[in-house]
Amino acid sequence: MSFGFFRIPARRAPQPVQEREHDVAGRRLPLRIVENDRARRMTLRIDAGGQGLRVTVPPGLARGEVDRFLSRHQGWLEQRLAKVPDRPQVRPGIRIPVRGTPHLIVHEPAKRGTVSLDVQDGIRVLVVHGDRRHLPRRIADFLKREARRDIEALVAKHTEAVGRKARAIRFRDTTSRWGSCTSEGNLSFSWRILMAPAPVIDYLVAHEVAHLREMNHGPKFWKLCKELCPDTERCKAWLKRNGSALQAISFE
């Protein structure tokens, strides 16, 4: 989600990222103000899950301009954040998706602290053993392991197709993006993508691997992305519609 306001200020050396908080409808959210020497306008973005705000500004913009920009778009922020789903806490009795399929969380404390997928009475379940206090962390660790296994296999498939190698594959719990590719060939993914359907996971990997050849989002990039993942448009739309709900799930 973003909103733009055109402005061309005097140019100077980029300054460090500024971090502060901003109040929206009774919620105090982290706010990052980032200078970009290529920016010709201010842009406002809400992090996935509504967990923070980011303003990208051209160099040399006075802080007062940022404050006025936020004030003008306060109504837009309130409207958008009202659509962000509540942040559900992972706990027994709720369902979370694994590869796009909802699984009921079942806690069985008597056994050793492991996590497994199962079917009980025709219901897909995520069985978590051990101390209840560690249940959210154990589920997060399980998703990380499964994401690594799936994504590393997909990276191998797509890098072979494009004739490029990934220098490294990293996994993080990011809120601003689902994946990234550096000019050095380092790929990074949010392990939360394991909750999305398998075709969407494939699309995300294809997208980042395509950047190994095309470090942009131009026509050549999208052509290559669609060659790697013919279902690119549908998967991209799914992630845009549902990504915030996945980012909103709390594993704390």
C-alpha cells in the first residue's frame, strides 16, 4: 500500500535513516524515514500486517515537509489500517495455513517437544508437543525448516533454468517484503511464505531468481519471470490480497 506526492527538492548527500513513531487512530506505529537520491517524490508505505510505516523522501527534504505529508494523508492511513486484519496469536485451537491449507493447532504436552503435520478425524492438524510456553516458537521453527527445504529445492530448479547461481540463500522474518536479491547474487526470503499455497511459493522464488539476470522490474524481467512461473499474474495477485494476513500472525 503506498501513496505518492510529487516534489523535486535541492539535492545533497543522503542522510541516515530516521526512526520515530507516528500515531494513527490510537495506534502508535514505528515510522522509518528513508532518503533515496533517486526519489522525486515522497512515498508512504504501510508494512505488511500493519506493523509499521515507511516514508521514502528525496534528499534535502525538511522534516516539517514530512510531518505535513503525514498529516494530509492521515485519513488514508486510518482507512487502510482499518482493513488490516487483527494480529492473531498462535495458540492451540486456532488454524494457520501450511502451504495454503488450514491446519488446526493441537497441543499434546505429554510427548517430546516436536511439531508434525497429521490428519485427525478427517481434519488436518499441526501437532505440537512439549511445554505450552514454547508452542509459538516451535511452530515458527517448524515453518522455517519447511520453508528452507521447499525454497532451496525451488532455487535449484529455477537457477538451473536461468543459467545463474545464487551466492547465498537466507531466511528472515521481514515485514516490508517477501523476498529480495542483491547484485552479489544473495537471495533472501521470508519464511512466512511457507503458509502460502505452493504455487505462490514457487512464484516468489521464480521472481527473486529472475533478478539474478534482470536487476529491475522491466519488461525483460517480467517475461523471464513468466517463463519460470507461467502462473505469475495470479500468484502475484494472491500475495497482494492475502500477504498482510500472513504477516499479521504473531509467533511471540
